[in-house]
Amino acid sequence: MDKHLKKVYEKLKEECAKSEPQPVEWSADMHCAAYINGVWERGQVCSVSSANVAEVLRCDFGNKVKLHINHLRPLQPDLVGCLMLECSLSDIRPAGGRSTWTATACDFISYYMTGAMAIMTIKEDTPKRPIPVVLYCSNRVGKDVSIADFLVSEGLALKERTRQEVPQTAEKEAGTAEGTSEGARGSRERRPRRSIRPRPAPPPPPSKQAPCSAAPPNVVRTRPYVRPEAVKTRPYSPPELPHCGLTQMTITAVSEDGVIYAMTRHAERQFEQLKDRLQLHIKTLPRQKPYSWKSVLGCAVMGSDMLWYRGEVLEVIGGHVKVRYVDQGLVENIPVCHVYPTVLCEDIPQLCIPCKLHGITPVGEQWQWDAVALLRELLHTRCVDLQIMELPSDPQGHVTVQVLLDGMTLSRIMVHHQHATFDPSVSAKEMHVPVVTSSVTELDDWELNIKVLKDPEPILAVYKYPRLPDKGEHFPVKIKHLRTPNEVFLHPLVEDRDTEENEETLEEALDRVNSSVESLPLLTDFPIEGPCLAEYCDGKYYRAKLLSFEGFDPVKVLVRHVDFGSDDMLPMQRLRQMPAALLRFPCKAIQVRVAGFKPPRVSLEKERVSYRPEWSMKAALEMIDLLHGNITASVVSTDPETAVFLYDEKGALVHLPLVEKGLADFE
């Protein structure tokens, strides 16, 4: 129907694009043309509030939106129609005995189905709405999965039980009760005669040509009992324990009983390689069979990201299995259909190490829920220094550790918050763990001198910016970069009187520097706002300034290209020292605020600018289109920030179309 819908849109655009709002008394069930996200669509009014805001059903899509009545137009009778089909998933019902779907189930369906391409089979062609259908979508491995079965596997729905699936005992009880009732009724009617009549013969079996409805009610088709398959798997090999001493590890999980699971740097690299190997072992979801989980120790688990992981069965709870991810320590209740009784990559031991804190005893002899919450808040996914105090005699046991957080032991933190007490059998000397324990350093005898030190490099000055014309004066500009619709970087196209005719330009100077850029030293000084040369994606170096450090493993620096306005995150090896000769050129991108408009107070757009969520992506893209061509500017203010008006070729403010489309408000 795509071609038909396109023709409808073209007709609506012809009729409504240049029309003005009409004095129409809008009411429920009226058909209309609605201006939604910059496009005229067919709609049907559901309700109108006192504030002249209408709730409109999008006839070709099915969802409802709220619009001001100024965005509605009467719809021509020949355009009235609907291309959406209201459907319902057949053969399932809400879980938990509810008659309606929970918000969780609705959010789950919306997350996976909105915008997805699906194969639909109509179960019954009926004039009633919604129509019962079966929907299939492809998963990551290209296999078609029934959405109804998927909801059942996630515990959000139950299979709708048909008559053939009713237990036989229930049918027998129903039949017995019915027969007893009939017998009692018959005896009451014939009580005066007191004669014994023979039991009537059962009705003859239905012929093969008879319809199914002719079958007697006490005929039951039951599912054959399938004995659970006995499967036995061995556990995964215990983790390789590091030697006693100070080491760095990443905390992957904290269990309910306060066990801390940590992973060494080497194990982290192994884990990334292991994930790739596991996906090669099992490429699709194995066929579900009833298993006896009592003898299953090691298993394979499909996580919420639809990837396979190694697990350990802890407990069977109804249709779920409580498993622990052996390489991370996390514990989850997983549907049986997502757990497979097999051991994968046996050559690799468990990658996370269970640890317990040294020298303290939890209050009440076991960790309380608030203490576990504090441990998770302090440790989860954090790389910390661990002092390994004692290794267990059992390879599956817990390693006794002291965790160092900014020079303080975690044990002292837990005691301070009254979640634990010091073990009296542990001396105060054992509780004190220095951050660095190196006897070699203490014995070194250093002879320090400054004979070979070089003079410090001179600190370069900051960039200079061109002077803008006076307030109210119009001047041509070139937009270099857009950060938000009302925050741009521009370059004034004003002739620089200080530049001599035969003097080298900035572009020529950069070409000369890039021809021998390898001879320039790497950046060694990192003052904020300091100048440098930064490599762009085209392989060339351009002028930039340092903004901040954004990463530490490896170290990355956030820089801004001063002649373009764009920001970039770069490793240190892509930054070089700035030649002093390049500083004499003024920057070609001045950051300004575009005055006259602001983000809309109400916006129905879902896609937002991540670093400025008050603006929609649609507004940003519209503004980019508006800034092409000959743009002029006039300065409005310079304090506390530079603000300008921007005008198009016709002398109109460039932001007016944004306000007209509801993507911005007047300031």
C-alpha cells in the first residue's frame, strides 16, 4: 500500500499546504487532515479539550497524537479512508490470571515491535476488530520467531488452552456431574412408577464425514506424557587464582550473600575472546525438551542481549532456572527455554574469582540487604586495587582480600557505616594495608641533580578572534558548524585590513606544516584552552584547542577545531605541538547564540539531540537546511555572550520556519 499512501499524501499536501485554519467546531469521530511532524496525514478526532488541543488518531498508522486545532483541516470525502489494520495476537492471554495486559508487557511488545518488519498470518477473516493474527519476526541469526511464543517464554503471556488441552480428570468430573444431575432429574420425574429401566446405550461413534461438533462431549484428546530427559553435566573448572600481593582487578558482581566477584585484566581480555567463541558453538536456540535439571551443573545460558554465556545451575523454580554466570558472577532467574544443559569451552576455567573481605564480620553473621546495596554501589564495574591476603585450600573457595578505595580499605568503610565489626582475631597491623608495598624502593639510594634537564618549552599564547562589526550592522557570514539550532559557529566574511596582499594565508601555512608534520614533536603539555595541532579524519592536521580529558585507558583528549567549531575525541598520539607561526592567524569559527527563538515548551518529537535534549533532531536538521545559502548577521549583544540575528537572502529571520512548524518558540 506504500504507493497508494504516497498518492494520498501528495493530494493532502496540494490541498492543505497553503490553507489557513478554518472556524470548524471539531468533535469526536470527525475525519480531518492533520499536520503531524511536518507532513499532512489523514486523521480522526477522538476528543477536544477546552484548551483547543485535539487528540487525533493517525488513520494510516494507528497511534494517537495531540495537536492544536490550528493544525487540523477538513478532509475531502474522497480521501476518507484507513490503511492501518487493528490486530491482536492469537492463542495467548495475559499472564497472572489478568484480563488485561500489564504495562510491562505493553512496553515489552512496543520495544520489540515498533518499526519492525514482520510476517503476518490472519487466523480468521472477520469484520470484528481487532483481527486475530500470528506474527513472526527474524531474530539475530535470521530465524523466524513467533511473537506470541516469545511472550510466553518471557513469562508475560500464557498459551490459550483449547478444549483438547483440558485435563482428562476435569472432563470426567464434568461428565459425572452432568450424568448425576440428569439421573436425579429423571428419578424425580419417574418416582411414582418405581420401575427399573435399563441404562440407555451410548450413542454411536461419529462417522469420518461427521463434523467435529458432532463428537460427544466426553471424548478428550490429551497430550502424551513425555518423561524428562536425564542429563548430567559437570561444573566448569575453578578459576586460576593470582598470587598473594597487590593487584588490580575489575569487580563484575556482588552476590546477595556479600561475595565479591572480581576479574583480572588478563581474564577481561579472555572474556571478550570467549564471547566470540561461544556464539560459534550455538548459532540458534536449541529445540526445547523437558530436562531433569537435578544432575545439571554446568550449562549454557542465553542472556538478555540474545548472546550465549556459560552458567551454573543453582536452583529450579517452576518454569525458570536460577543460574550464575560463571565468568561474571551475576545470578539471574532465566526461563527454561533459554538454558541448555551443555558445557562449552571446557579448556577455559571460570574467569571471575569469588572474594570475601578480610578482618571483618558482618552484623548478624550475614550481610544485610542495605550492606549489599552499599557494596554494589561502591564496587560494581569498578577497577580497584586488591591486596590478596590468603588463598583458599579449596579451588572453589573464596579468596580473602582487602579492597583499596582511594587509599582506604573497604573493610573500614563497612565498619564505619555499621554494617560490620572488626574481627578480634585479626591484629591492627594486618588491617593496615599500604597502597605500595615494595622493599626495593625503600632500599634505593637516589642521587638527584638537574644537570641534564632542559629549559622548559615556552608556553604558547592563546588564539585570537576577529572583531565583529558594531551592533545593528549587517554583515555576510558563513556558518561553519551547528551545535544546536540556536548555537552555531560562524565566520564573518569581512575583509581583514591588517593582511598584506602577498602575505601567506592560513590554508597555505597549514599545507606547508602538513607536508612535514612528522617532524613536529608530539604534544607534551596539556593546559586547558591551550593550542595544538589535531589530526582530522582526512589524515591532515588542523588548529585546535584542548577542552578536557575524557578517557584514561587509553588517555583521550577532547579538542575543538578552532577554524571549524567541531569537537573531536583523540588519543594523545594524534596531537602535536603548535608552531608559533600559526598563532598569528585569527580563528575562523566564532561561537555565537542565535537570538529570537528558544526550544519549544511542548514538543512531540521523540528523537532528541543527545547533548541538548531540549532540542529535537528534526529542529536541528531543519536549521541546517535553512543555513545554506547567503546568510547575513547582525550583533545583538556581546555580554555575557555574543548573540546575533541571522537573516536569509530575502532579509527574513532564518528561524521563522522553525517556529511556524512548532519546532521552536519565540524568545
